[in-house]
Amino acid sequence: SAGYDYNRENNSCDDVDECQSDTACPSQSTCINSVGSFTCTCRDGHLYNSAGSSCDDINECLESSARCPSESTCHNKPGTFTCQCPAGYDYTRENDSCDDVDECHSATQCPSGSTCTNAVGTFNCHCSAGYDY
């Protein structure tokens, strides 16, 4: 019967590992062999289509599973999503927040003879006495 091969030497039915076949399960799924059968499970971020013939990407940005900060933009990716914060902010997954970037940590933001001052979402360059910007 399906899932077994007859073994003449042992006069027994041996389990067939259907997962050895590349076509046992659709792409973006994992095959799990069991005695006499097998199961296909869609990978994270994927769901069986209505016909059960493929694992389709879930658009987490349209689902409640995407937890991006309100000031950010959600971008769907195959099997996952990313949150893009506005310029001057970095996304921190641990806090699910857009955190201000201190642009003044980069020595190249302001020209020589000036001082960099970080501001929320941006920065300002202030010329030292005797310099024009």
C-alpha cells in the first residue's frame, strides 16, 4: 500500500521515506516523514493556498502579525517583513520602535570648523567663530 514497499528478503513492508523526493511537498515547506505517511508544513511566513497545493507568502503588512511602529512603513518580504523608519531614525526590533539616530557620531556629517548638534530625526551644523557655512 502507499507509504510502504514490500521487502522480499524480510517478507515485510518497509516504510518509504517520501521526504527523499523533491516533489513530496511544495516549495517553502518542510517535509516530515512518519511511518507509512508524511506531512508537509509551510515555513514561517507562508500559508497553504486554498487548493492546498502550494505554500504562499503571507503579507504580514496586511495582517495583524506585523508589528511596526505607527511612524514607520511596513514592507512585505518573502516569508517575513521589515519596518522602515523615517530618515533620521533606526528601527529597533527589541523595542518595536523607531529610535533617533545620533548623526553626530559620524565625523563626516559637518565640515571642518563646525560643531554637530543632534536633533530629533536630524542634526545641525554650527560654524565655529571665523567660519561661514
